[in-house]
Amino acid sequence: MKNLTDKALIKQLTVLAQKNDPINPKLYEKFDVKRGLRNANGTGVLVGLTTIGDVVGYELDENKNKIPIPGRLLYRGYDVADLVHDTEKRDEFGYEQAAYLLLFGALPKT
């Protein structure tokens, strides 16, 4: 990001994160998910309306039967095992790349 002040960079990254993570406001009520970090009664947080992370534990066959598979963790559609292997192979900073992916919706351009 070319010659941006810290404030301008934060603003640009905020817009990018908001653009890549839209959530239909009606889904909060439909699935009883509270905004922020607390329910109305002050307890807990429920997560799950985004496509940021997913755990896959089964596949469906042609008859829609669930077939158990070894679990896979996905970040924004990327298999985390693939991300780890790729960063190890390239000797890159995997944690930082994963954090960028989670926050901003895409892998950083190198």
C-alpha cells in the first residue's frame, strides 16, 4: 500500500474488511445472533453467519447421505492444511498471511 499515513492505511483496510464481509442484517434476527460481543442479557457470543471459517466433516453422496471424512478447516474457502504446506514450501510468514486472509478477505499480494 503506497505511501499511506497510518490513519489512511487503517481507513483503507477497514473499508476492505467491511466490503469482503457483508452480512444481511435480517440474518441476525433469523438465527438469533447478537451483534457485538454480548447477547441482550449480557451472556455469550454466537458466531457463524459468515464464510470466514468453516469446518467440513462430511460429504454428501448422490443420494444426499452424509459420508464422514477426515475433518478439514477452511478459511475463506482455502484449506488450512494447504495454506500451511504452501507457506512452509515457500518459507513465508504463514501466520501473518492467514491473519490477513481472515481480516481482509484475500491472501496478501507478494
